Amino acid sequence: MRRLLLSALCVPGLASAQAPSPRANIPVPATHPAPILRAAPATQPIRIDGRLDEETWLTAAPATEFTQIVPSEGAPATQRTEVRILFDRDALYIGARLEDTEPVSTRLVRRDGPMDRSDWLTVILDSYHDHRTAFAVELNPSGVRRDQIRAGGSEDDSWDPVWEAATAVDSSGWTAEMRIPFSQLRFNPGSDQVWGIQIERSRARNQEFTAFAFTPSTEPGGIPRYGHLHDLRTGTARKRLEILPYTLARGEDVDRGDNPFRADRDLGISAGLDLKYRATSDLTLDLTLNPDFGQVEVDPAEVNLTDAETRYQEKRPFFIEGADIFRFGAGGNDVFYSRRIGRAPQLSPAGTAVDAPNAAHILGAGKLSGRTRSGWAIGALSAVTGRTTARYLAVDGRADDMTVEPLTSYFAARLRRDARSGQSVVGGMFTAVNRRLDSDVLRSTLHSAAYSGGVDFVQQWANRTWTLSGFGAGSYVSGTPEALVRTQQAPRRYFQRPDARAFQVDSSATSLAGLATQLDLQHRRGRHWRYGATVRTTTPGFEINDLGYQDQANRVESQARITYVENRPGRWLRYWDVTGRSDAGWNFDGDRTLGTAGLQAGLQTLGYWRAFAGLTVTAASHDDRLTRGGPVARRPGTVRGSVVVVSDQRRPVRAMPSASYVRDDLGGWGGSAVLDVAARPAPGWSVSLAPGASRRHSAAQFLETIPDPSAEHTFGSRYVFAPLDQTTVWLETRVNVTFTPTLSLQVYAQPFLSSQAFGHPAELAAARTSEFRTYGTQVGSVVRDGATYTIFPLGRSEGAPSFELADPDFNFRSLRGNAILRWEWRPGSTLYVAWQQLRNDVAPVGDFAFGRDRSALFAARPDNVLVVKMSYWLNP
């Protein structure tokens, strides 16, 4: 029966004829109508075994016309593909026969793992039919599943629906069979549905990528150009509720040193609950109570000597699922940054021994999201973190505790309206943070409330060749005068600058408000040319860091860019592009803070090697952040270059070397190199090693501000700097072992060594310059006693002013890693066993010696954490 049905799937009446050679000169029409695929009701139960041996599959007309995107754009696929869609009351069924005259290429990886060097099939469903958001399910010949939400050019891999799939490989290709419950998809109500659909197939052997709905590269593509799925009847999804309770056991072996509050070893058991309720077929409510994210990968180590906060990637599943709907802002101003929820405590007690948690505990969070038939996208998120305390020993030896993070509620709401098939979009965003500040320390440090809100839009016309987008956002924070002084003096703002003209510190203020805006215009002309321009402003009072991420304020910036693209294969290259861009910026005092011109280029050879290179020249300008709240200084002009090469990813070993170099007109320079090598030594194994090294010399690294009325040239303070030589080496290691599509082991480790050697201290000679006078040789005198400098800026004499400066040299050594065993022991239910190790060591050395620093790293006592977490999926 199986052979009979597989043969019937390939008869001329149901399938296209054999595709011509990819070298055929196929004319590409200017406009391609969207293809139509019709679903059919399943007339018998379907067993998901990858065999397609149920007769009901023959009742559905197949999708057979597939067109190459690469390597020969517009040519028919070289191999026959047939995809059929069936449905019953509860689920959608997808059956595919993928013929291949050569052996299929496959690999065994964990769910949602990379599909490179493997054949795969992707079915993408625009179930809202809003031309903006789609749900993709992917499958390779080994039965590895991937699933993601695609929206606005982004891919969200956090979407983990519960669905079934099976495959079978034979001498003439492979077969795929999938069952996707309607309860796992989102769609508008109605008995007769029309969905958007795209079907993609990739063959790793020749990098052939084909699609059911073809859009030439000369035209805007994406979800609006998908085909249409007709005759689908979803009925009513009977199971609206999903419950995922979990239990967790945690064991810690941590070096507490002389900390009297906790033992080195600690054991604990906890439980929590995730709940998903489909209030309607449009809207889904997600709740999490007492969540624990011990299974996520640790953040990499770094040494940050700037005044800018490091932005880390969100890795917690609850917050990354559906995160696209909460995106609002650009240009370093993102109104919603979910890692603020459950952040590291913002206060720290001063004591001889401190026992403080690493993060504020999330008591619970809820999220309502979805899209309506009329084109509205809705998202609302609320979370509460508990009062977090730290135990410490005061200087007098008395034990006490201190609140380091108050009880805090977070709220974010997003509303967006789509029209004209997604060509017109208007939306709004609102966020709120409220804290219970029950101590003087908290009230003098943190905002009691923080609010932000704004509107954004996208407008496309002329067949999507023109796109105008933009947003405007306002912010408002409130608190005590002491807390608002801290806000005004914080990085990004520095209202205390003595030469500022547009603002000054208001010591009586109990609130602060600001505005950020951006307009972006893009034009796509013909097959080759792309143009764009952006203008953005951020007023000095804009502040969104309570629930957003902001790296600057007090800016007016503009950018212009032009790109030439050639994406039709030639004699040597398969693809290449060149982009030129120019950026300019000012602060609200009118000082020029940015002026750059850059050129970037990328290419792909016929052998699938890729290369990217860039060159950026930055003119000298003004720097209003170098002195950390002092006067404006001169920012040196720089020249920066970079190059990246990526080898053919079809091979068992892939290499990606990269290098960059920068030099400024003060004699500063820096260079880095990384060799990222990935190998697949066995079908279920993948190993990635990325050793890297960097060297940097800075002519002036900020150290300290010393008030001194005699420093008239710098407004009554001395701004102390020193030359810095920084050497860093690291090794990012990843090992993934996939035993079956539901059982995998992931290992990540990053040893990291960095030395900071500072030169002789110096002071800024005058505002708006980049001249520095070295103490002891060019100005004043210095007395060194061990690790302490005593500096006499006016010379060493009776009664002369002086100040002390600790030797800033240090070496930082770190090893961060974890291993995660993941077993999906039944559909939707998972067992995690996660082990994490952290080693940190800081020494007042400054010089780099690899052998010594490596030995010191492994001699440091590690912190070990073992987590066993089991969840059980219920769909009552």
C-alpha cells in the first residue's frame, strides 16, 4: 500500500514535470501572483509515522510548483516536491514527499538547533492573514523539529508549540508528516478560513533553496507575498487550557569565604507553574508563578571600563516568546527591555561580609497577546518582583540586613493596528514601574514611579518600494529630590557638567521628563539600488532605564546610506553588495559629537564562501561623556577597519576568522582577532571553538574626579586619566550532543583572561581639548608608596594640596560555563539537568602572563550549582 500511494503522488496528473536544469535562462515576470493551495478534510485517522500510507492523503491537491531562490533565481526546482494539507476538528496535517536523485543530507541536532548542512522543509502559516506575523514549523530528514514566529523580518525561536512529526528516508528521497493542533496556533474565529502559506525546501548538497510562493529579489518580499491556503475549516479548538507545573531541586557548592550567614553548601526544593489559556482564538493569556530559569545559558564575561551599561541578550523563555509584539524604539532607546524584570539588585550594603542574592525574585508574571480579525495586535505584560534583602556585617561587627531591591511591579502594554495588507501600521506603547520604597536609603536612590509611552507607524507605498517609519516616545520618572539628583547626574545625562548650557542640575526636582523621536525613510529602486536616511532626537531629560534600555540622551543624530546589490550569479561571485553611509550628531548645546563616513561590502563566491569588510573614518569631534560629568573634551579622529570570512557551511568543518583594527590621532590603537571553528565529527555531534584575543592602547582612560578650586582651567576640578594597555584572551566553547530528537546535551564554557596596565596618572589640561599633563613630569609631583600614589598637582611644598590615588592595575580571570541535559520525555513535558560553574579571580597585577593567569584561574575555588527541573504538560 505504501509503495502504491507514493507512486500515485508522483503521477503526471498530480505533479509537475521534471524541472529543467538550473542553468536554463528562465524569464522572470515582473509580477508574480500568489499561488493557491487547497486543504481537504481528513476522512480517516492519520497516524504520524512519516509514511503517508493513509488513502485520505490522495484527496488533497498537492503544491508542486516550486521555484528557486538560489542558486538560479526564477528557475524551477531541480527536484520534485509535493506538499498536501489535511485537517480535522482538532488539528492541521501536513504531508510532504521530497524527491531527490542524490542521497539526502541530514544531521541530528536538538530541537530548534541549527539546520545548516542538512536538508529541511519549512511550512509557514500566516494564520491571522494579516501579512505581518506567521508561524513556521520546520523538519529535517532525521525528524528534528524547529518552530518559530516570524514578524517584521525577525525570527522568534522561543515559540515552542506541542506538535508531532515523523520522517522516513528511502532511496529516492524522504517523506515528512506533521500534526499541528489548532490549539497551538493563533487565528481569527470563523468556520471557513483563508490563511497565508509559504513552503520552503532547502537541499544542503548544492545549497538549493526553493519556495512555493516566489518573489524576485527585485521586488519586496516576505509575508505579504505568501500564497493562500483555502478551504480550511478550523471549527472550535476544544482545549483552550495548558498547564505546565514544575518541581525543581537546587544544590549549591559556593565559596562563602568568611561569610558567617550561609554555609558553603546549600540545598533547596521549589515548585512553580506555567499556564496558557486561550481566552479566544485571537488572544492568549500566559501566566507564570514562581518561575525559575536555571536551565538558561550563562552570560559571557567581560571587562567594561566605560560609563555605558552592557546590554545582555534575553534568554528566559517566558520573556522571549512573543517578544516581537513588545518591540518599540530604536537607536539605542528601547522602551521595553525585559531583563529589567528580575534584575540584579541595584543597592549593595557596605560591610565586611555580605550575603546578597544575584537577582530579584520574580513572584509571578502574566502576558496577554494576540491579533484580532480587524487587524489589531495586542500585547500586555505584568510582573511583580519581591522585596530582596541582603545580610551583612557592619564595620563594628554587628549583623544587620538591608533591602537591596524593593517590591516592584512592572507593566507594559502594546497596541498596533495594521491596514492595507500590512503596508500601513500605527501603534502605541505604554510602560509603568512602581516601587514600594520603605526605607530612606531606597527613597534616596530609586524612582518611586517611572512611566513611558509613545506612538509609532510604518507607511509603505508604490508596491512597497518606499517605506517611511518612525516613533515618538515620552518618559516621566518621579521620586525624592535626592533620587532625582542621582538621575540627573547619571551617565547618558551628566547634568552637572560645568560648561553645559542647555540644562543644569535641579536639586529640588521630584520628577524628570523627556522625549525621543525617530524618522526613517527607505527606498528600493529596481534590482540594484537601496537608499535610506534616518533622523533621531533624544532630549536631555529622557529616561527609560527602569523598564527599558537607553544608552544615550541629549542627542540629535542623522544618517544617510546607499547600497548597491548584485544578487544574480556571475562568473566568479554568486552575490555582492556595497554600502556607503554617513552619520552626524550633535548635543543640545550645539556641540558636534559625531561625524563618520563608512564603506561596507559583502560577497559570496560560487563555492559558497562569504566575506565582509568595512572601513569607517570618524572625524575629531566633541565628547561630553569622557570626563564623567566634567567639561566637554575633544574626541580624537579614528580610522577603523574590519573583515570577516565564512567558509562553505556545507562542509563538515566551517571556519569563520575575523579581525578588526582601530587607530586614533592621539596614538591610541586597538586590534582583535577571532577564529570561530565549528565541526560535526558525528551525525549527532557539533563542536564550536572560538578563540579570540585583543590588544588595546588608550591614551587616556578616565580614573577619578578631584575637586580643586585651583583648577580654573577645568572649572574647579581635576579630571584624572592614565594611559591604558589592555590585553584580553578568551575561548568560547560549545559542544552539542543530540542522542535523539528529544534528548540532547549542551555544554558551554568560556575561559577569559584580561589584564589592565595603567600608565602614569595625568590630568586633562583644559576643556574642549585632548591634551593631558602627566603628574610628576609635566605638572606637579608624585610620591608612590607601594600601591598608592600621593599626587601634588601644584608641586610638593608646605601646605600644597594633594590627593591619593590607588594603583588601578588589575588582572581579571574568569571561567563561566554550564551543561544542560534536556529530555522531552513526553510531548510538552521536559526534564532538565543543569550544572553551572563560575570561577572569578581579581589580582592587582596589570601585566599579562598567560601561564600565570591560567594557573590562577583554575586555582580559584569554583562556585557550582546543580539544578534538576521537571515539568509536566497538561492539556485538560
